Amino acid sequence: QQQVKQSPQSLIVQKGGISIINCAYENTAFDYFPWYQQFPGKGPALLIAIRPDVSEKKEGRFTISFNKSAKQFSLHIMDSQPGDSATYFCAAFSSGGYNKLIFGAGTRLAVHP
Amino acid sequence: NAGVMQNPRHLVRRRGQEARLRCSPMKGHSHVYWYRQLPEEGLKFMVYLQKENIIDESGMPKERFSAEFPKEGPSILRIQQVVRGDSAAYFCASSPPSGVANEQFFGPGTRLTVL
């Protein structure tokens, strides 16, 4: 019930294409869903986050879509660039009790020129 | 405006030795979290601390691992009698005082290698 399932494990996209990464959760107590970007040898950096009271949030080329009834959320990267090549992690957080982020297993994105 | 600082960045220990990992939170942040990342896996929560208090250690192994966040100085994650399975990247995150605990900012990590 504490898990966040992320797919795909790896993704190859051509420059200019759309990258889509999906996550699903079970615990309805989760109320904050961030996405982190991690480059090799670096710590995760917060990319964008959403709360379940909205269905979509957009920041530049990055968009989160959220489906509360299906308990799923996804990250869309529009006009993907080689510099976007990194590992992306979805996460979930419950402000009602747990103070820890529950992370998905990660998606390794490679954007080819 | 320094971010979360961790040291050392890389640490090599032989089996049976002790490993000490340090974390200085962002300025103004009073909450510290430790996560462990095994190769090709996501981050797993270990412990959540506030100054001089352990709030949640549900992710900490029962033996050999301990954490502290003293009134003065950095947070310390200590691993005693390390084994090869402890080899991983250990990340510290910090967040502002209560109310925005979900906004966790991560440090660059300490990569522990146990020989």
C-alpha cells in the first residue's frame, strides 16, 4: 500500500519528441506528488509537483497529468532535448502522517539527437 | 544560498569498519531526512530527524545504523561494522519548518563503497 509503481524502466526518445513516464499508487492518503530529475553522480532535484485537487500542472516543457480516480499520474516532457537525458523519479507524500517521500523505481530517459 | 551539503562525497571502507556520513541542511531548514539508493533502484526512506529528535526511523535497519541531528552541527548517519551490502548512495534531504515538509531538497549524496 506504500508503494509507488513507475514505468517504463527505460525510455528512448528522439530529439523533439514527447517523453511520457507513468506512475501509480494505492494509498489514498497521499496528497502530494513530486517528480525528481537525477543526473549521474548527482542528487535528485525537484522538477515539478502536483496536488490531487488539480488534474494537470504545466511548467515550461514539463507537464504532470493526474487522475485521482485511477490513482495514476504521469510526467510529459514536450520537445525532449538531449539535455533531458537523466533518470526521473516519481514520488508520493502524505501530509497526514508520514513525513517520508515514497519513490518509484525510476525511469532512465535517453534523448537521441 | 548554499543548498544541502553532504560530506564526504565518496567513502571507501573495509568490512567491519565504521562509516560516518555528514549532512548540513539548507539555511533555515530544521528537518532532515536520510534516504538510501541502491544501484539501479529508487530512493528508500531511512530516517527523519529534527534538531535533537528522531521523529521517524521506520526505514532504518535495526542493527548497526544510527542517526543524530544535534543542536549544533550537522546531522550524522553512522553505520557500524559495515558489510558489502551497505554499499550504496546515501542522500540527505532537508525541508523548512513544519507546514511544508513535503518540499524536500536533496544533497549531492555520499557514495559508500565497502570492500
